[in-house]
Amino acid sequence: MLRAAAILVLSVFAGPISADTLQTSAGTVQVTAMVTGLDAPWAIGLLPGGGTLVTERDGDLLFVSQGEVKRIAGVPKVAANGQGGLLDITVARDFAQTREVFLTFSKPQSGGAGTAVAVARLSENGSRLNNVRIIFEAVPGGSTGRHFGSRVVEAQDGALFVTIGDRGDRPSAQDRSNHMGTIIRINRDGTVPADNPFVGQAGIRPEIWSFGHRNPQGAGLDRQGRLWISEHGAQGGDEVNLIQPGRNFGWPVISYGVHYSGQKIGEGTSKPGMEQPEHYWDPSIAPSGLLVYSGKLWPEWRGDIFVGSLKFDYISRLEGTPLREVEQIKGPETERVRDIVEDPDGAIWFISVGQGAIYRMTPK
């Protein structure tokens, strides 16, 4: 264990390390490497007062502060298989008082693994998670290593939204007796809010907020507190959706893509009672992290949606009604963009899986 920690110190470097520039519609921006040498990084959590938390899919949670990198002890055991592992991290809005963070991960289960949510307290020195509680576990799990989701977003009322993929079992996304292919909404202690849309309905999991999703890997709130998600389609049909409670988002009955075999998906692109995406991509870009930008540093981008592309190595900027992609922010640093977040100053941070790095984007 001591040897592993020593290797970590030697191989992961905290910044600012180097800076480059990119050309955007808002002018030249500076892109600064903040952390390098990461192994399959998945999510960023920015701590109030400074410091960064980073998840690596194989199960490590890192604390980066003032040029020092620590591996955090006490992380729940994860099933690091395929797309599963240690996934999202969200810092509670009241972290300054509670020091709580929320994690999503693929939890080992009998016969496989399922998407789970844990809450824990970060020690004062950032070295350990204490009082770790698993507050939600998707049932049933699955034996495949596909489509776990998963983002966790703290809503304005303090409830938690969690995105869960269909685990590669397409029909399950229309079966509300399980959690596959859904957005769930739970209280911070894991209980079910009384105003969830399916509470009290027989045969339906009460945590479900919306359903008919394939593999949502990006999620964020706009200024009105509305939840937006980005989700993977099959071959074509990646989507951005504005989530409304109780709604059916169609997968796998409707889609703007086709199966990888080239065969048609479901019944076409629309059906009564099923929601249309706000935007879709064809061909697929493999969308991951999603940010609705405040406009603090770039007022012209206020309210725009930024989505990372894992396939085509860029950050997509979307705006307007109807929502459309209007810009691709692209450079060597945007190789396989997994997560994208905004810091309190309005700078945009993003993970490049291909570079094994975290970058911070600011005006030049």
C-alpha cells in the first residue's frame, strides 16, 4: 500500500503545469493543465476554498490541493468492469458545514453489479472518507459491464437526481418495475420524496423520476433549476434531453439512430406519449459530461449547454430554441472529454481521458 501511494505521487502531477490557447466564438481562451498523469479519470468535484476531487474508474478517489496529490482512503469497493467502476462525484452545496460528497459507482452484487450512490464525509486533511453510507442501489443489477450511467446532481431543493443506464438490456428501460434506463430522484438520506411522480403506484419503483433512457452520462441544472441530460444513442441518436417528471423518453421504442447492425430501432423516431429530444446527433459523438454555463466569464455563453464528446474529441456548445450545436471547441487538450464543470469564478474545467488530464479554460 505504501508502495502504491509512492507511485501515485511520482506519476500524478498537480498544476498549474502548462498552458496553451484555443480559438472560440468568444475569442482566444487559455487552457491550463491542472492535473496530469491520471488513469481513466471520470469526474471532477471542486471544493469550496480550493482543492479538487477526481475519480478514476478503477476505484481511486484523489484529492488535489496546492500541488499535492493524495489517494483518499475509505472509498467503497467498486466493480471495475467495462464501463463500470468509480464514476461521478458531486460536492454538496453545504460542504463547508457538512464536508459531505456524493459518489456513484458500480457496486458488486450477486451475479454482477449495479449502479449505486453513496454519501460520505471528507476528512479535514482530505485523506479519508468517513461515515460512508450507501443510500441507493439499483435493482436488479446486471452481469454486463455496460451502461451504468451515471451522474449525480443535487437539485435546488436538496434532493438528488441520479442517471442510470439500461445495462444493455433494452426492454428494461420501459419496465418501471426496475431502475434500469431511468433518472431517479431521492432525498439525501436515500428516502423517496413524497412528490415523486410514481409514488404509490403498484409495480413501479417510487424512486423513478423519468424513464426510457439508454445511457445518460451527462447531467446538469440550468438557472431555473431544470435538469438537462446528455445520453448515448446506439449508432446515431445521441441526445440532449430536458427532463420532466413522469415522462417517457422513448428508448428503445423510438430513436434517431439505428442498431450497430444497421437494423432499425423500435418503431421509428416518434410515438404519442414519448418525449422528443431537445437535440440529437447523427452520427453519434458519444456525449458525456454536461454543463449549463452561467455566463460569468463569457456573458455571450450565458445559458448555453456544453457537452463533452468522447468520440470526436471536442466540446460541443449548444444554444437556441430549438437547441442546436453551434460550435465545436477543439484542440489537443479535448481528447475524449469525459466531464465538464464550472468553478465559482466562471472558469470551465474539463477532463480529457485521452490526455489523462484535467484542464481549466479561462479568457486569454
